[in-house]
Amino acid sequence: MSGDHEALRSRLPEEARSRVSALREASGVVTVVLDASGLDQLGRDRLEVAVKGALRQADGVSEVRVAMTADRAPEPRREAPRGPRIVAVGSGKGGVGKSTLSANLAVALARLGLRVGLVDADIYGPSQPRLMGAEGQRPTAHDEKLVPLDTQWGVRVLSVGNLVEPGRAVAWRGPMAGGALGQLMDAHWDNTDVIVIDLPPGTGDVQLTMVQKHKPDGAVIVSTPQDLALIDATRAMNFFEQTKVPVIGMVENMSGYICPHCGEESDPFGHGGAEAVAAQQAVPFLGHIPLDLAIRQESDAGRPPAAGDSPQGKAFRAIAEKVAAWLEQTA
């Protein structure tokens, strides 16, 4: 299809056209972000049905995704009482260490004195039970809501990996995945200051559900230094900006490698790419995490490096300090 966004916009009902805050098309998938301010649930549902019905008629459109944004309440957003602050950790592609960053960010924030929860929203590839040493544990429920698991690192955690049999593939369609995320987010997060969400890579159904129903206060973008990863990271950053979720900053993972035998430093994935992109996009750069064997070994053993004071742990703590400062400034 031509990808002409104005042609797609012209197909929308008049009310929907005035509410479009972002519209994009890629490979036949159209994503629309609508401002739903002033609409009740019935009005939102009708608007979504009308938009999907109109756009599905366009040539070359195979799927239509709709996200809606609106004020949470008529009161000022930061006035008490309010729930936990939500920090989403995202990336444009898999394999960049997003889950490891999420786990260690949560642990480092807890060591800074915050009461922290960790939600593993990577529905199809949950990693947090292994990273947090919580494999084989099952959460209980109270008043039809899940009770997060306590870990020895001072972080409470919920993951689909703790709800299904270990090693079992999760074969759920989009609505089921969105429902699972809702259960994790609507759990008993009482007395929690911050919830860190480990998102799946990309900008699909789970991300849209999260933005629409559990809008984060901010997002941290993780990337390796290589060009392909940075292209996808930029796409993820644009997704959050279009859906009005502030980007707290970027982290460059696997940034530099020191040989444990000879001590020579090298850059198998490059160095400084994420920092350069952050400067281009005018967002803060939060820091570098090295490609380090100790991080992999400790993570596989369920011992987040951020729980200790090793050089690797200090790298995660430096990033957590910047995130905590951002949360304090935007409170």
C-alpha cells in the first residue's frame, strides 16, 4: 500500500479525525492513537469500532490497532492519593538485555530506599523468575487479585512465568495477553512506590494495552550500540513519545568488553551509539552497561548484580540514581 497517512486519515469518521494524535502504517499494520478525553467507556468503544471498521476497508491494510489516551481523572495528576509510579523498560528488538536491565534497575531502586515492584510483561518470554531467583514459586490470590511474590532482594515481583508450568510455551492471542497484563498490574501493589515493567520488545498489542490502561509515568529505552538495534530503539522511543509517555532516557547495554584473561578492552558491538542517538533525540543518556561475563553468570544464578557493590552492580546503581532523581523531580 502507498502508506499515505492523509489518505488513511480521510477515511475516518469526522469525530475520529479530530481526535487522532498519531497515525502510522507499516507492512499493512495501521496503528492509531486517539485522544479519548471526555468520552465514557461506551463512547470509547464506539469510537474504536468505527475507526477499525473504516480503516480495514483501505487497500493493503491487514490489521488495525487502536490505543486511546485521556486524563486519568479531573484532578491534577500528581495530587495525592495516587498509586505507584510506573516505569516501563522497553526496546525496539529482543536480545538487547532489557530484562536484565529491568531486574537490576528494580533492585537498585530498592537499595536507594524505594518500595519497588517488578512486573514481567514479556508475556511470551518471561525472564524475571530466573533473574530474580523466584523460579517455581506461585503467587497466591486475595479478593480475586494476585499477591506479588516477595524476593530476597527487597523487590516484589509478578510474572506469567510464575503462573504457568516452567518451560511451557505461552500460546495466547493478543486479547489473552492483554488480560494477563491486566491481572499483573491490578494486583495487590499496596505500599509500593514504583513499579518497573519489563515490556516485550517492539510496539505490539501488549505495549498498546499497557499505554491505554496502565499509562506509565515514564519509559527507559535499552539498546546495544550497533546500528540495527539503534534503529529499532528509536522506533520504540517514538512510540512512547506519540502516546505521550515521557522518555526518561536511554541505556547502552553490552557497551565494551574487557577480556578476563589479558585485560584488553574491545567493543564487539560498538560503543557510544546509544549515547549519540539520545543526543540526537534530545533525551537524557542514563549510562553504559558493559558486556561482562559476571553479569551473565550472576543473572543466570538469580543473583542480580545490582544487589552487590561490584563494578557491574555500581553501573546499574548509577542508572537507578538518575531514574530516582527523575521520579523525584516529576512528583
